[in-house]
Amino acid sequence: MDSTRRNDNHAPLVLLLAFLGIFVMPFAQSNVRAFAASDQPTTTTVKNNTKKAATSAYPAWVYQAIVGTPYSAQQFVNLPSAKQVWFLKTLHPEINPNVVSQTALSPALANTIPTQNANQSLTTSGFTNFTTMAAAATTPAQSYIDEVPEGTDTGTAAATFASTATSGIATAELNPGGIDPATLTSSDFKLDSASELSSNDVTLDYDASGKAVTLSVKKMSVLDYNGKKVIYNVTKNGQSLKITFNLWRPDINRVHANIETQKKNQIALQYAYGYIYTPNSTDINGDPTPNTTETHKMPEFAYNMDIPNVNIVIGGKTRIVSTFGDSGEPPLDDYDEYQTTSGLLIGNKNGEADISSLQSSGSVGGGYLTAGFDDVKHIHMWPDTDDNDTIYLSYDGYITDPNKLSSYNMPTDEPIILHVENTIKPTDDQQQMAMSEVVTNPKTIYGNQTNTKDLSNLYFTREYDTALGHPNNDDGSPDDGVPIRYSGIGTSGPRNGKIEGLVIRPSDLTNSDYKYQVAFNFNSDFAPDGWMGTTFTTYPTGGSMQNGAAVQPNAFMVSEDGTGIFYKKHPDTGSQVWSIFNKADDVGMANTDPDKANTIAFGSKTKNNAYDTSILMKWSPNYVGDFKPGKNVVMGFNADLGTALAPGLEADKSYLRMDNTRNEVPVSLQDLDSTNVSVRYTIDTPLDSKHITGDDSDGSKKLLSATGVSSDYTPYTGKITDTSDLQKLQTPQEGGHTLYLYAVDDTGYVSRIRTITVNKPIYFNLQATVQATDTSDKLIPDTKVQQYYAFAGDSYNYIDGTKNLFDPATTDWTYATAGNAPDTLTVDDHNYKKTGTPSNASGSLTPTQTDGVTANKPITINYHYIDQGYLKLTVPNVNFGQHKIGMPGQYYAETLDDPKGTKGDNQGQLSFENTTPNKNLSIYLKATKPLTNMQTHQSIPDGLAFQPAKSGTTAESITDNSVLIYKTSSDTSAVISDTWKTNGVYTAGPVLTVTDKNDGVGQGTYTGELEWTMTTSTN
């Protein structure tokens, strides 16, 4: 058509009008957007965390051999070869021990004994049973003699024949079987080819008159602590014997180690097994000779080796002992006789019995016996090759005494045999000595005999007869009446919120020469579940401790206020008995009310009324649990020390929720000789007690300065005011931040380090789920898991808070304590409606909870939605074609093009699909941008309208005007644009309107923009 302003050349005005259809879909009265905001990623990359199997660094037998041991493969191959052989023979007889010498292994990391689950199963391990079935007539009568030959460079071992034969294996004497020993000569004993020693190493001599076999070892150096087997076969008159001698010698490196727990105070903790041995040193009361720590001699009182002993060393030369009887000057080959401090003691829950036969005098009737081992074999003590502060002790312990076994209510001919692995080393923070002990009920004993002895009713105890002082003070002994005090309250660990343990400290520091203290800390994994402060409880047998026997009478007599007596008459017999655990399951003072922290647990506040004091520890039958052959029990405790004049610091809270408005740190302080104390802190930087200076130079900051500090614990409150520190504490860190605290008084003494956990994050995964066809909940397609966190101590409400937790989408952890999941969601044209409220969508977060504490295992909150169907609107690009300038009129679309296709393809359409329950649907059209010349930017005012297909209607302008173009209350789908055609030509729909007002429209390509809106309504 011609324009009102004609071009002389009649040049055509080409209107290639491609209108991009933009649409929104309001449902009911609100607009709902898609899940992801424009400034947030809409996809999440998930990394595969599956690790490839590492190539085996060691031969297959190594990984088999470590089963049932406390070692990793790397630690196992770093053990001495003799130690490896011992484990193979003892725990894995199915493995040929020759593989140790045949396999070249690369150097490994230092061997350590790690902590283990107390009931870890040794699935293929061994030691074996004492009792065997009667052998057939052709089976040799067997003997197994496990013995240390007497001698240093050369040695002899002897055994005599029993007067009668036994059907099982003989271990104390030789089993004669059906042979008369008087008829034997030395030549009848034939060395078996399976022996580990040859005739060049050992010779046999037999004395028929004494029925005694004597073995002579030419070089004792060929023996190790596991032993070398020498096997002899004897055949006489159709009868046969098999005699096995396992010849061994101890391997003891008697060393000690120091921890400089308070370098500023010049105090070190020194520890060892048994008495501290210091060769060629007179600085701290050491025996000046010999100048060695190694011995292969069988020590006297070997059962006293398993006593982790703690001393205080001041200035590198003055020793303070913590146990009665610690002489400080032991011979190298002797562990002397601790009369009232014990090694590992064993009790039996089912062993309540008359124990009078074990008393040297008097009768106490019924009670429980706890006893040490009668014999200790295969002793090995050694320091870690790479860490001299770690010391190991391993041995096999035997209880064979019929009286003890009878008191346990156990068969008197079936001994208790246990394998013990003990480690003492510093704790990770270098503050305490940590003891870890693994006791195994072995699967095989006496070479390869199967053990079937279930020891599940056993329990274990230890006793320390406490004393404090120089080992050689004027009266010949240290202060044996030092009172037992409760320690402070744990702020973390297994005893969080409970009294941590017991402390020994003089009652009168003013008149005491020993202003120090030693703490037994039970706030650690594998610590005793029962403990108490009392007097020493070992009731001597024959006037000495000899066999480690301790009676546990059926009476509980502990005076916790420190004013009562420490023993009283037995309620049944009238005899005096000691203050000890009431029953096998009794835990003594372990459940004492925390209000009694730092008060006297047993003893006297005044030295003149001092009681002889002791500390008992118990790992009860409840702790031991299943102790069948192949099972083990892990036990431990920590010990530390310090000057009693150092300030006492307790963190009153184990956990704090801190921010800019909550910045207080409550503590309690106590000091015996200073009234001015400062408390300092670091955040996430462990304090090294060796380098604490008490000022800024050690990296700490002041928390508070306290005045008026007294001998009683008094609460104080400090504040963290540094804004950078507060900001750091509010930055999420898995497990929370750690506040390290110490106190320093005006004399320079430093307290123990205390810790508080701050702002432990709890993580949440919020998911929008829909029920799938398999009835399980699935994440709504194309939606993302929303990641939020809050801190322990917060309350959270993810139900009806104002924030839409799904908009914008977040895949980075975001702090939020309140919000909601929207009632409806539209994703990929689908409309979802929320149903119900998740039970875990609100609550209070605690520092002790285990759910959600790591980002890898967050708390998942599933919001359930029902798929309400979907609305889908398909819109075209509208192409009005080419028209001449100066020709007013209405021009319908020449083609409807696919927006993703090419111009003029005529593949576009206006259509909809509606699968939602609501069929009340309306579609509106509006021109949001006028037709504009792409070259000159000249617009055609009011140039767009919509012509309904219905006859008798007129076109209605859609310029800045939303026009209803379609409405239905029943249709589920329709191709609306098909109704705009007549004989294949568009005669309705969007229309280009050119009027005289458009005079002056220039040549060019014009584009505009249409907005298509589809709505549903309730009516």
C-alpha cells in the first residue's frame, strides 16, 4: 500500500517485523518464577569421591599378618623381625614364619600401638587352648616347656618328667605318656628337623635317676623374646613322646622419656615402666653404674614392669616421685618390689567367693579377688626408633595359681593366659603422658593349641599407692598421706561436663617441701569407667605383694568428705577391711556430682591427720564386654603434673555460641599464692606449653585480668573484643573453632591449657521432592539441593520464616536460621504444591549432636510436593512481510515463525497445554516495545493491534494494552493460531496497523516485542 508520503522512486518499505514472544504464567493471584535466580549457577557439578584402590605396598602375607594386631602394614614391617615372627607364630600359625626373612621389605614409618575399639575382633588371630582331647594311642604324649635358660653368654634349661601321664599337653613338667622315664637315655631324644635351633646351638643331656632333661645353649644371643623352638621326639616300646622347648630371653631397653609440660616453670614430666632408671647419672638420683639401659636378664618382680610411673623433674636435676616405694635408684635388672602399687590386676565378675585362704591373717569371708599375673613371659620393652618419647612394653601374662583360679570360680587346671601390648607416650598436645594398653585373649597358646576359654566376665584394675616427695628425703619416704582431690570438669571429650579424674596435692602448701601436684586424667578414650581415691587396698600375702593379690571385700567404705576413717569393720565378719569397690560393676567415684570438682575426694586437709592414700582404676565387666578368644580390650589413662602454686583455670563452658553481641567467655580461677591472674587465648592455634611466655610474644591475646583470686575457684568473665577474632569465629569451620586458654599469675606460674569449642556449624540439605512411580521420594527434576548451615546453640525454623529458602538457589553453604519452602513451585512448566511439614524442619541445635556436623553428612530436610501438572505456552515470532510506503491499512501476519528456527519458516504457532486441575485459563497479548526502525530508530506509534477471529469484531490496539485473546474453562490444549487462518492465509491475530498518522515512516526493517501472558483463575 502507498504511504501518505510517497517516495518518487516508489521504493518499498520493507517491514520484516519479527516479534519475540515473551510470556509469564501467573497462577491464581501470584507470579511464580523458576528455581534458579539469574545470578546463581543453575547446575551443580558433583565430583566422584571414590578412591582408586592403592597398589599394595607390601606382600599379601603382611596384610594377613596384621589382622588382630594393633599395627598397620607399615608399622608391622618396621617391627623387629623377631617381633614379626612372634605375631605370625602366635596369631597366625597358618603363615610360615620364614616369610619374614625371605621377604625384603622397604623401611617403614615408626611403629606405634594405635587406639582400637575395645571389642575389636581378631578375625584370624591366634594363641590357643590349654585343654586338648585325649589323643589316640599312636599320638605322641606332648610337652611344651616355655623357659628362659639360666646364664648370660651361655645358658641351661631343665625340665623333669611328671610322675603320671596326662592326656593333654604338659606345660610345667614333661609328660611321660606310656614310657617309664627311668628307661630313657640321652640318645633316645632325637632332634626334630622342624626345630628352630640345631645341634650346633643346643645340646641335650638326660639324667635317668632324676628323670631330668637339661638343655645347654651355646650362645644365648641366638635367642629372642619370642623364643626358639627345640623339638625332641622319643620312641620307646611302641610309645612316643614329643617334647617342645621354647627357649627365650627378655629383650629390655630400660629407658624413660621427658615431656616439658611447663618449660616456663622449669618443670618436666618424666615417665617410664617401673622405677625410673638413669644410668651413669647422679643429677636425679640415678645409679651411676652400669652405663647401659639394655638387658636380657629375667628381671625379678617382672609383674611390676607394667606400671607406668610418673615423676616430676625440676630444673633437670631434682626428682619428685608420685608413688610410695619409688626408690629412685633401682638396679638395671630389677624392678624391686612395689608393695602397694600394682601392675595390671584381673578380677572376675562371677568370682565372689571366700577369699580367706589368700589372707596372711584374719578372715573377711566373701569378696572379689583381683590378682596380678603369677608369671610373665616373652618380655619386650623398647623405645620407638623414630620417637624416643614413645616406649613400648609387650609380654604374655599367666595366672596358674589354683587358689586364685578357685577364688575366680574358674577351673583350677585351666590357666588364664593373656597377651599384653602397652604404650606410653605424650598426648598430641604434649601436655600429658598417655598410656594405651591392648590386652588380648589369644586364640592359640603353648605353640599351636586352640584356646576356647571365654573370659567375658573378667575386669581389670590398677592401683597407685600415691605419695609425693623426694625419693630420699630425711625420713626415708615421701609424703604418703598426700590427699586425693577431684580434678576439674571436662570441657570436651568422653567426660565433657563431668569430673575428669583425680589429683594428688599436698594439704598444706605453706609447710610442705613439695609444692607440686600429679593428675590422673580419665577424660580420654579407653579410660577406666570406674575409679576412686582411697587408702592402699592390696592385702599382702605372706607379708608382701609377691603375686599381686588384692582382695575386694563385699563392702563399700569411702569417705568422700575427707573427715571419716579409711577402713571399717566388715558388716558380716567384723574384720577390718579396706575401702574399695563394692561389686565388680561398681564404678566408685566416677559418677560423683560435678559440684565436688576440685575438692578433697579422700584424705585430710591437715597433714597431722593425714591418711595413707591411693588411687584405684577399674575397667569393669561392662567395659570389657565380649572377651572370647581372639578378642581384645583397649585400656588407657593420662597423667600430667605441675606446680601446685600455678593458677588453676577451668573453662566453665565446654561450648560457646559467639558473635558480635555474644562475646563473653566464662572461666573459673584459683591460685594458692597469687591474687592477680591473667587469662590469655588463641583461636585455632594450639598453644605449645614449651613456648608459653605469658605475653603477646607467644601469639596469645589477653582475655581478662583478674584480681582478688583466692584458693577457692571463683568465676570470672572475659570478653573477646577484637573484631577480626569475632569475624573469624563466625566463619564456618567443620567441628567449630577451638579457643585455647591459659592463665598466668603475677609470679610467672602458668596453668594447664584449657579448650572451648566455639560456633560448631550444623549443615542442612534442603530438598524439594516429589513422589515417584516407585513410591519413593525423588528430587524434583531440574531442581537443586539448597545448602544452609546454622551453629550449635542456634534454634532454627525452616517452616514459616520470611525468607524463601529456595529463591535464589544456593549451592554454597549459606547461614540461615529461619525461612520457608514456598507453597508452590513451577519448574519446567510443571506446577508443584507443597504437602505437609517435615518433622525436622525446625528445632534447637546442640554441640553434642552427631547429625549434620560435617558438610559431607548434612541433615537432610525433604519438603514434599505433589505434581499438579503443567502449563505450557508456545509462542511464535510474527513476520508481517514486506509492504510499500504510503499505503495505510491493516496487515496480518505473513508467517508465524519458530523462535528457534529461521525467519520466514512459518513453523511457529501460538498453542498451550494444561494438565493442571484448574482449566480456567486466559491468554493475553500486549506490545511491550513499539515497531522501531533498526537503522533510524524511528517508531510507528500505535502500530500493533489484535484482530479476533470472530466475525463482527474489530481490531483492538495492544500497544501498552493487555488484550484478552483467548479464554477457556475446559480445553486442555489448543493451537490457537490455527483459528487465525482462512484458506491458509492469516485473517486474524496480530495485525500491523498503518494509518495517516504514520505519515513519514521511512524505509527500513522494523522490529518490536510482544508479551504473551497465560493465567489461570479460580473462576
